[in-house]
Amino acid sequence: MDAYIVIGDADSFKSSTVRSLTGCRVRGMRNLVRGGVVLPTYVQLSSLQEGDRPIGPRDFIATVNNAGAKAAIFPLRANPHRGRLDANAYIHEFIKAGWKMKGIALLHSPGFQLTVPKVPKAAVFSYPSAGIPHYFANDLASKVRSDFGWR
């Protein structure tokens, strides 16, 4: 499974970035084109740790695998939130399940350090905050799209 992850704190444009990259308004399977290749991709719009019913890493792995996806794009909260796991814990589980980290976009998340050792450094891209607002969604998505190699 190819994983593309957008990591940040609350209000850091995680979901807006995923929506801008995919054109999706609801989660689920989509056929997205990357580098001229159509790839069945599971799109998750809201952070797995947020909301009334957070989705644990193993549950998300099962959902994506059962959907028949070859890739997934989704946001994660960087730091622990309401006693829920941080992004590092999720990524660790994804790697244990054999997922390949193809692109990780680090948005505004003060104090967060990506500490999972098996993440290729070439797959990690940082986007420092521009102030308030932190970003302009379409500009940010354009940069992420380029860095992820999505033409």
C-alpha cells in the first residue's frame, strides 16, 4: 500500500489539502491519476484521531485493504489529542503492516518531530506556517502535489 499523509495540528489545513489534492468531498475509493497511471486510492478527508469516533491505525488498515485500494491519502493530527495516538504511532503501525510511505506533508505543528525510523527522508516535506492564515489551500496543495510527484 502506498501511503500519502498530511500531518498537522488543529486548523493547519490538513483536510483542505487532501480535498484540494483529490477533489473529493467524501471519503472512500477513487481512481486518482499519478504520473499518468490510474491508481485505486482510498481518500480519508478528516484526521483519523479527530471527531467523536476516532479511527485506530489497525481499523484504518483493514478499511483500506478491504476497499481494494493500492494507495491511501489521509490526514493525521501531529501530536496526541484527547488521549489519542500521535502521528508517529499511526505511521509505525502502517509500516508494520507493510505500507510504503510515499509522501508525508508536515504542516503547521509546533513541537512535533517525525521519529519513525523507517520513513524515507526523501518522502518527507515540510511546509512552515506563513502566519495567519497558516496557508492558502490551493497554493499549499500545488506545492504538496509537486513534492509528492503528482503531475
